[in-house]
Amino acid sequence: MEYIISKKDREILRETAKKQLEYANTEKNRRREAQWYLHNDLKGERPMVQLEMWSFNHEILPDRIQCEGRFAADLEWKLYSNYLNQELLDDDCVTPDYFGLNYDTWFRLFDIEIKEEFAKNANGSESLGRHFKEVIEDLEEDYDKLKSTRFGVNLEESEKKRTVIEDAIGDILPVRMKMDCLYSVPMQMIVHFMSMENMMFALYDYPDLFSEMMNRIADDTLAYYRMLEKKGLILPTTSFESVGNGTWAFTHDLPGMEEWKKRAFTTKDVWGFMDAQETVGISPDMYQEFIFPCYQKISSQFGLLSYGCCEPVNPVWDTCLSRLKNLRKISISPWCDEEYMGKQLAGSNVIYHRKPSPNYLGVGTTLDEEALRKHIRQTCECARGCKLEITQRDVYTIHHDIAKARRYVEIIQEEIENHWR
């Protein structure tokens, strides 16, 4: 992609940047920033609530995008994404007072090119579903296809992009190089080049070879982290940075920008995120034997850890996940035993990061308010004594009804107000 912004697109971006700055400077936004710091530092007085918009923003953003150039349109999309939650939903999503830009880093596990096939919907759009084409079918026969992992960073391209953006909007919104959490999902990468079925067979047919592969993944990931450290690319994750899985980095428990100016950061100074959704079909014992050693080795590199996505964490909590000493947040998905995890996390230093069922908002054109209230009240009861955070994820349509989504957030907030503590 060429980093070109026309004069017309530049004016559009500048007006959108002004809008972001306006929201960033509101008293409500500053107050929510402070609440996020308290929450993540285990000192919060109320649960934080967010409705993740990216999964349905195709129903919101396209009609707003005015830029004609591809690069400019991508920037406009990003600017809108920085503040539309605050404008449309009034949840606890916060708006930064700068434009954050990540370095162009890459990590290609075993040097395998991931290829995808997409299903088309009735309109011909490739958005209905996708299939990852298997590269490894039989782990023993195909093991020689697992080459040396490649990784790196394109500093030149990152700087070109930063310069162009800064020239367009930098006098309105400062343009900062940033790093979101260190994001590592080994099992997802395996399924992408191997398929779920082949992965399951490999665990049974070639247990030693599978363990060897997992050890290689851990070692290659750590080598990638050492590269980031050597090049000075480990940046603070203590404010608006993403911590994967629908949450924010705000914390005083990790070193921030002032400390970063004094010394080079290591992975021990920042947030990390891991999940293992693809392991739901294996037993807790197999998770402990084959999966957890890799995950423990990688996650031990982080200062703080957020773990889990859609997988139920309760089957492996006692034997595995409870042993992660830097764990600060854990996902309580719709498939998780809420009550059990509430008892385990009560009074602990681990935030009960609840993901309500997306069906209440995403299925049907009207809200079943009473069913939703009952659902949230159950969470409030199960999480009694915990630090609670609610992130609504995986809603892929709101049926083009912003009012319904906003009402959804209001109901959750009302239930917390009435039934928390």
C-alpha cells in the first residue's frame, strides 16, 4: 500500500481527528481513565463495562467513511474506532488523546504461509465464513515442513507511515509509536496450519513429536521477544494499549513512559495475552501434559497476564492456570462455570473478566430485557467478592440498530447499579 493522502482526504481526516480529541478531553473520558487505573490495579469500586464494536462496525462505519484513498480511508476508520463507543454507546470504552501506531512486526511460525478459503454470502461478499488450508496433515510424515520460524520488523515502512500520518493530523493529535500487549496464541496458529482434526489425531498418534513441536513454539516465541527487546521495540503498556480480548492496559503496577525513557524495557515490564480456545476438545490432563508447559514458559515472560477467550477455564484452573503467578485477568466465557470460578477468584488478585452470551444482543431485532437482566444478575451473584469486568464480545450484527445496542449497555449498567455489592 502507498501512504498517500490527497488534499481532500487530508481535510476529512483533520476534522475526524478534531472530533477524537474533543471526546478525549471530556470530563467523562478523563474520569473513566482514572476508573480503569483503579480497576486494573484491583482498587476499583465498580465493575467496568464495554461492548466491543469491531465485530459489527461494518453496520456502522462504511456509511461514515468519506475518504477516497485506501490508506486515508483506513486511517479514517481507525479514528472513528477510537471514539465511536463513547459517542454511540456510552459504555466504559475510553478515547485516547493521541493517534497510536504500531510497528510493522511479523512472526511466521515454522515459516508456514497460512492460506485461507472464504465462503461468500448472497451478495457475493467473502464474509460468510472461511477455511484454513491444511499444510500439516500427518505430523510425523509432514514434520520436515516445520522450518525455522521467521520474524522481524520493518522499521523503514513504520517510519514512512508515521511521517505521513503526522504530516496530516499531527498538529491536532500527536502520533505515537505504541505497542499493544504481547499477544501469543500457539494453539490457534497450530490449528491454522494443521486443522483441528489433524491436531487432535497428532496428540494421540505422536505425543512425543507433538510435545517437541510445542517446545519449539515456546522457544521461537521467546526468541522473537528477545529480538523486540534488542531493537528497543518493547514499549509501555500502561494506558490506552489493548490487552487482547476486549480490555485495556491501564495500570500503575507496571513501569510507564517515564521509566521507559530511562532504560530499555523487557517483556517483564509489559502486559501479555494468551488463550487456548482450540483445546476445548481435549481433557484437562492432556492440557496439563501437552499444552500448559508451552503456555507457562511463554506467559512467565510477561509482567502481567490476561488469559482466555471463549474456552471454559474452570476445567484447568486448579491444576494449571491458578499456577500463573502474574495472572491479572481471566476470561469467564458463556461456556464457563461462573459459580465455580467466582468462588476461586473471590478475594484474589485476578479479575473476573466476564463475557456474557452474545445472543441477547445479536439474535433477533428486539431485546428480551428481562432475560438479559436475569443473565447479568446471575453474573453479579457468581462474582460476589471478585473484581468484576464485563466485556460483550462476538456480536456480529445489531441489525443496524444503534439504539438497541445502547439500551443493551444501559441495562447492564442498571443491573450493576442495583445488584452489585
